[in-house]
Amino acid sequence: MRVGFQGEPGAYSEAAVFEHYSEVAVSAVPCESFEQVFNIVKNGDCQYGVLPIENSLAGSIHQNYDLLLQNALWVVGEQYLRVSHCLIAKPGTHISDIKTVMSHPQALAQCAGYIRSMPGVKVEPVYDTAGSVKIMRSQNDSTIAAIASKQAANIFGMEILAEKIEDNQANFTRFLVVAPQPVHPKANAKTSIVFTLKNEPGSLFNAMREFATRGIDLCKIESRPLVGTPWDYLFYIDFTGSTENEPVQQALENLKQFALMLRVLGSYPSKKPAANSSPNPPNP
């Protein structure tokens, strides 16, 4: 089974692939961009794609919310990954040598406090955590360090200067699994939807009431600008339950009556973050 992820080998998204599919043989396929992950699933090169959607410290990955709407794929699973960052440099480098720290913007945000403790250090955002180690290795400059996983340091033969540098140890990233066809769980499920509403008083309250009156727990709500219509918004909602359950069916049917657009992104088995989740994938 082939599963696409964004980043270089050693990226946290690769770790999420191996953790989610720990009980089956899987080949993790690296992609340059999130768009490419969607494309290789749509064209059949991979059966699934795994994409980060939110982090417990740095918040949502907005680009992937937009891509969920733009692509005709279904959300079929979720995975929580404990993220533990390392400061990585060329062998023989001392922390006092470092003048620039590079990594993915989300990782830089998650380690902002640690970076501030390094006098005179500037940050350089790049496309991927593991990719920052690859870039750092290619440059003959011992003043550059990268923030990534232990696995990335091992893959590229670099030295770990410091471990667990994230600002809070309760650092988890939630990933969504996408596929061409939906799944239909009945129990212990979660559903993701996106919809738009008329810009008028009480519209969002009325939408939320459809779930509240049926005892459906809203896990997350995210608003995104509606492109082409300034100051109107898309609302992405995750809630407990499956479209196979009657209360969910009733809520969605009523929501259709006043939503300008409603799309079910998918129902899928619900997972919880595990305190002992490892950010390092096993050898495939």
C-alpha cells in the first residue's frame, strides 16, 4: 500500500503515516507540496494521503483546509502524533556557533521560546522540517541549524545539539487521511463538513443549534475566507458521530435548508492523542 505525505524522509508527516498504518505493510511516498499529495491520490499513484490539519501549539494549517474543499477526496481517518523537536546541525557544531535556525514555519512557531533564548539568532522558514536538515547539510556553513525530528538527523547524518525544544511538551499534530472513496463507520466516529451561510444575524447560531439540540458534540470549528466574496466565510466543522447515525442525518438535512452550500468531507473512525506517541517512524 502506498501513502503520500508532504516533505522529505524523516518528516513528521512520514511518522504519522507509519503510526497510522502500523499494522500493515506501507510505503510512504514523499511529495514536494500538499497539492501533490492530493494529486497522487486522485490519479491513483497512492491509495491514501496523510496531511497535517492542526497543531496543539501553533494552530491550524489553513492551506489544507482550503485544499480539502478544492479536491474531490474524502476524509477517511485521523491520526494524532506527539511532536518532539530537535535542534540539529553539522557534526562538531556548538550551539554558540548558531546564527540562523531554519525549519517549517509551524515548527519555528512551536519552538519560538527556545529560539528567543538564543541571542542574535534569526529564523528562516523553509518547506519542511526534514527538508531543513537536507538544506542545512548541503550548505558549508556551521552557523546554520535546523529544527526537525531525531529521524531526520539520523537520515542525513547530522548531530543533535538539543532535544525537546518545543515550547510545551503537550505538542501534538492532528493529521487527516484522504482517499478517493468514503468509509462508513457507525460507532466511535467523527464527521467533517464545510458549509456557507447567509451573512445575516443568527445564521451561525441557527446552524450550531441543529447539532446542539441533538446532543452532537462539536469538536472544532474553523472559518476560512470565501474566495471571490469578501467578508463572507466558509465554516469547517468536526463533530462526533457518523452520517450513518440518524441524529447526524437529521442535523445535516435541516442544515441544508438554510446553508448556501454544504459538503460532507467524510465520516471516519475517531482517534485520541496518545501520551506515548513517538514522533520517529520505524524503519519501513
